Amino acid sequence: MLAEAVLGSFAVLSALGIILVKKPVYAGLSFLLTLLMLSGLYLQLSAGFIAAMQILVYAGAILVIFMFVIILFQDAHAQIEKFKAGTSRVLVGVSALLFVLSIGFIAQQMVLPQKSEAVSDTFGTVQSLGSALFTDYFFPFEAVTPLFLVAIVGAVYLGKRE
Amino acid sequence: MTLPVLISFALFTIGLIGVLIKRNTLIFFLSIELMLNSANLLFVTFARQWDNSVGLVWVFFVLVVAAVEAAVGLAILIHLFRKKQVVDIDQYSNLRG
């Protein structure tokens, strides 16, 4: 419980860092810290394989693309303040506040069942996940393949010069 | 068990606020990824709660969609950047159609 609280508070703090820091590179690094903390939380929740996937896919692949693009746009970041903002920050703040209040209201109404301390040995193992992916979820798992293919073709097409 | 649920709510709200107030398109994208991560945390929490691996399978699919979204989204962003040389999201308001 203590480990969950520490990891969770670091995750929330570093997530706040994403939207509070000025430089986009620091926001990316802050996101990396959030991902590592979330991975630790997954380990706490006895989902070891998902924790490893989180590091590999998010920190290893997605964040690296983000960093490349952030560095590619290096000169443009400083220009943002030159343009006038199109939206009123007060209205945005009010809507965010309303959202938080409504979430709080829902959370108050929600009754969560007690934590079942005894989790089965097979929970979160590669074996249980693999057997679910290759039996009940075989079609969605295979449908991921054309999705990736379309995404690769689309990204290459969009990225190439005219 | 309510603690991971609250963390997930907090992360989702921070991501939503980031989408609403940030004008740098890349931070905007990072905030969307943060919201996907909060959904993942909720999936893992409830999978652990019910001792059922199905939630973890859905985390797997969310990861796949996040990777695809990042690849295509950033490609679109690079394409737009070549045209206008800015990353300010207000400058792309003509995408509304």
C-alpha cells in the first residue's frame, strides 16, 4: 500500500510536470518518469508482463519518436508565444474544474469491491496472457497486423517529401 | 484498491487539462498519451481486482493503438510542419474543415 502511494504520487507529480514545464524536451523526460512509475505500479498489481511491455513499447518506442520530433521542431517551439491564443484560458479552467467536480461526484457514488488479496498464481503471466490472446482474442490479435501495416504505409506516405 | 483508481482519475484529468490549455502540438500529443496510460492503469487495476486476465489483454490492445496513433499522428504533424513551420495548434485551425 505504501509502495503504491509513493509510486502513484510520483506518477501524478511527473504528469503535472508534463503540462507545467516550459521546454518540450523536459516535458518528454517528465513523461518518461510517469511511464516508469506506472510500470512500477503494474508490478505492484502483479502484472509483470504488462510492466515490461510498458517499458519496451512506451519508453522504448513511442517516447523515442516523440523525442526525435521534438528535436526536429526545435526552432519552432520558441515562436509559440508570438501568436495570440485563440481560446480563453478562464473558460478552459472552468470547464476543467467542472470535469474534476463531476468525476469526484461519480467517484463518491461508486462502490468498489474489497481487494481480493489472494490472486491466482497464473494472473499476469505470459502464459495466461498468451492463451487468452491466441484463443478468445485471436481475431482482434490478428486484426492488429493489418492495422500496423496500414499505419506504417500511412506514416511513410505522409512523411515523404513531395 | 481505490488508490490506483484515484491515481488513474488524476492522470486522466491532468491529460485532459493538458489537451485543453497547451498550445504546443507535441505537448498536446503527450497529454493524449497520458490519458491512454490512465485508462491502462484502470484496466490493470480491475483485472487484478477480479483476478481475470482479460483486462490485461485490453491493455495490450491499447498499447498497440497508442503506438499506431503516435506513428501516424507524428507523421501528420511533420507534414503540417513542413507547410507552415510552426507547432502552435492555433495556427492549424483550418484543419476544422
